[in-house]
Amino acid sequence: MKLLISVAKQRLLVVDDAAGVLREYPVSTAKAGVGEESGSFRTPRGRHLIRAKIGAGQPANTVFVRRRPTGEIWTPELAEQHPGRDWILTRILWLSGCEPGRNRLGCVDTMRRYVYIHGSPEPVQMGMPGSHGCVRMRNVDIVELFDRVPCYTAVDISED
């Protein structure tokens, strides 16, 4: 099994070893487009894997900062108190690049850039770019995906 993320289509596909689509989800990749450079706020391309799964058993809308639950649960009222905050909610799939010089090591290292697949507040639109580099998903979708994929699952991010 592996994950295919299309930036152009703003979709994440779960495919089996015969390339059969098992599930498809709408996502939101970076508002700034694609790119691998640290500090670019862009979604990195290429071959990755899920290095860590964070948040198992946490309630939906759990707020994470630096991969740790803050004790907060996202609500519209909490969002009003923190305008402009980039919300990382519910579950985190932390990505690690597999291609040295492209998305691994040095200033292009996906893992050191803290690029995740993660949950988002309900008002966040899927199907259009809007993140700071991560791949955003609806909370219900990230929980389903989190439970379906093990660590070290391959993740391919492409522009097509």
C-alpha cells in the first residue's frame, strides 16, 4: 500500500500494490505551491515515507503544537482568540523524504521542515491550496487514514 498525493488535483489516493485505488480524499497543499527549500512554506515533491504517527487515541479537534497535544480542543471560539494560527489537529503523519538532495538532508529535508499530513478545522476548504507546506485533511479523513496506514508507508507527492 502507498499514498499518492496530487497537488494539481488536491487529492490523496490510497493505492494497493497493484495500483488499485482503495480510497480517495480531498486535501489542501501549500498556498505557496511546491518546493523543497527550508522556509519556503511550499509542499515538497517526490518520494517520502511516514516516519511517525502522532495522536493515536486523541479526540477529534485536539490541537497540536510541536507534535504535542496542547490540552486544547479546537472550537470556532478558540479560533477567534488566535486569528492567523496554523491549526494542526487530531492526528499527524510526519513525512520524511527519501531522495537525498531533493527532499532529504541539508536545506531540503522534509522531516526537518516538519511537513505533515494532518487534520484541520472544519471551515478549512479542501480541494484548493491553502496550507503552509503541509498536506491538510478533514479530521474524519485523517483519523480513517491514520488507522489504515502503518509507519514507513510510501508517500509520493507529485505536481500532476
